[in-house]
Amino acid sequence: MQDDLSSKQVKGLGMISLLSPTVAFALVTFSLGELGDGLNIFQGIYLVGIGWNEGSVGTALSLMGLTSLLVQTFAGDWVDKTTIDRRKFLIAASIVTALSALMIMFVREGNQDHMLIFISKVIEGIASSFIGPCIAALTLATFGPDHFDRVMASNILWGHIGSVIAAVLAGLLAYFLYPDIKYSFLVIGFSALVAIVFIPFLPEGDPNMGRGFSGKATVDPDGNEILQKDDKDGPRELQTDTTGHPEATDYSIVFSDRKTLVLCATGFFFHFANANVLLVLGELMGGDNDDGSPKRTAIPLIAAAIVLAQVTMSVATVLGGRLTDMGVGRKILFLVALFSLPLRCALIIWWKDAGEGFLLSTQILDGVGGGIFGLLHPYLVADITFGTGRFNVVMGLSASCFGIGATLSNFLGQNVVESFGHVASLAGSLIISLIPILVFGLLMPETHGRRGELASNTVEKDDHIDTDYVKV
């Protein structure tokens, strides 16, 4: 009987023989990392260089964030509920994201073609909103809660490495093809092609476990089949709705949970303070020629800033993952990430006239903050939601809150630069960056080792109500 179950689960997990699951996820996240936000910064610098004003650039970049804001929660909910193979949708989202990002190739010199970029950024925001939830769902569906942290750390690490490679390639192409630097954005198209080649090698996993329900079988990072152990009271059958699908915890319970609210508020203020800082840094380092055109070194300098940050993020991801494995709590690590931002803003203000090397070195702090934040975000969401069936919708909800912050940061930050200068914009970011430290430090409980607690409490409450009803 157990052998039959095992064979069925192997088939259901969609195991592959050419690549181990961990390697397949690493290759895909490496490729998708090259589609990340790093090249949006390149695009912002490029648009300023061909005649756009800073306010229009801020609007363009903000539109992508605003669209993500509106779509992320829906995207997560859709990924939770869908019966479509999530791998197919990941391929479609990757292609649309790349094509919309490449629309910048058709922008003409001067302060024109705004609508082309505005519309393409809206489309890019919609498509890219599905990439993160699909990857997280496929990871949880394949490896289950026991190995999720380890494999997600690997995914995030390879995503950072992909961003480094994309930034290096784009920077080199921009330098050697100068002044035709728009061709450096062809890196985006190549990245999408690599991604769609390797996505079919990902296992589909257990679709229900991919949305945060318990499953019967997973694989370990080496690809070995593991049957999930029953709890001390024996296996608990999942309740089903009228369609026969497992019944998830009510949205209001998950969304109103204190930990969910604190995570969303913290991420909002962190990104509100942080998103505009790299763009301001690029404007401080890049500079213009006498005729107003961007210097030949502008894009390579931004590439160096992104590479330094992404390398540091990679190191922070590895160290953060190991510290988590050693039992270090989420809270202390997350606070380290939050404290890095005000320090970074202060140093950029202090060193604004000290030279490009000093300014560039502040990206180490960006890597520390971004690396730990990006690592712990899915960990915290899994801790909060596992067992509720709402994993991806909370990933989407929290990402939407982060997107609101980033959108406001790009829009308001660039308008402050235009009206009051770079130092004023950075000072605003520094002050705002203190808020998430206070919110998270005072209100967030430790979640390490408490994965699935919300679902357990909800089930116990329901069982208690049923028992009382029978007694009456």
C-alpha cells in the first residue's frame, strides 16, 4: 500500500531525470534574476540621457510599481487557486515581461514617446507580478515546508547572481557600443529565452501544497522522495469546499492577523524610503557631458553599483540562510536589514562630493539590507500562512504593500530631486527609513519555529465550536 502511494506521489510530483529539482530551480531563478528591477534603473538613466526630465522618468518607473500594487494580491490569489500548470503561466509571464521591457528600444531622442513607455511599464508590471508567486508556489509544492527555506535561499541567491550577470553584460555593452547604449537592453530578451528553456524542467509538485496546505509527499533538495509524517493525532483530512478542493482559511482571518499587518507596514515604509535611493545615487555618480548627454561612464557606473549590491546580497543571502539553519531568529536578522538603510542614506549625503568610489561603496549596505529582506520575506509569509491555503495571496498582498512604497518613493523622490535637489530627497529617505525599524522592532513577534501556528489556532477554534455545539 505504501509503495503504491509512493509511486503515485512520484508521478504527481512530476519528477525529472535530466536535472535535479534544485538545479532546475537554480537555473530558472538565475535567468529570471536577469529580468529583475536592476535594468529599470539603467532605463531611467538612459531616458534622462536622451532628453526626458526626472519627473517623467519617475512617473514611468512608478507606473510599473503602481500596476504591481494593483495586481500582486490578485496574482497571488490566482496562483493559489489555479488548476493550470503553474510552469506554463511562468513561461507566459516571463515572455510578456521581457517584450514589454524591450519597448524602450523604440523610444526616440528627446522628451517624447512617453505613452509608449508608460503603457509598456503597465504591461510589464502586470506580467512580472505573477513571476514571484509562481516560483514560490512551485518551490513549496515540490519541497514542502521542511525544505522550503533551504531551497528558497538557493533560489534567491541565484536570482542575485543572475542580476549581477545582467548588470555586467549591460554595462559592458553600453560602454563598448556607446553612444548606442540602448542595445545593452537586449540582455533582457536573452534572459527570457534562457528562462523559457529551463522552466519545463521544474517539477509541478503537489498543487495543494503549493498554496500552503499540508501534502503527503515532497522531495528533498537532492531529489529524493519523502513521504510526509503524520502528526501525533494521525493524518488530518483536509476539509473541502463544494468544488471538491481543499477549504482555505477565510481571507479576513489571514489578512487581519497581527503578523501579516506588521510585515506589510514594515515593507511599505522600507521600500518607500529605499526605492529612490539607487536612482539618486546613479544621478550623483553619472553626471553629464557639456552638451547635456550622459557620460560614457554613466551606465557602467550604475552597473558597478548594481553588481556590488547584488554580490553583497548574495553573501547576505548565504549567511542569512546559514544563521537561520543555526536557529537564529527572523526578528534580529530582519532588524539588521532595516538598520542598513538609514546608515546608507547618511553616508551618501556625507560623501556626495567625495568621489565616485565613496558613493559606490554605499551599495554594500544596499546589498545587506536587500539581501536579508528578500531572503526573510518568503520565510515570514510561510511561517504566518502555512496550513491556511493562503500562502501566495499573502505573498502578493505583502508585495503589493512593498510596491506602494516603491511607487511613492520613485515618484515623490524624483520630484523632490527636480524641485529641491538630491540631498533633500536623500534626507527624506533617511527620516522615513526609521519608521519600519520602530514598527517591526516593537510589534512583530518572533516567528521562527512557529510555522503554521495561525492555521492550527483556527482549526482548534473551529473544533472547540463544534464540540460546544454538540454538547448543547
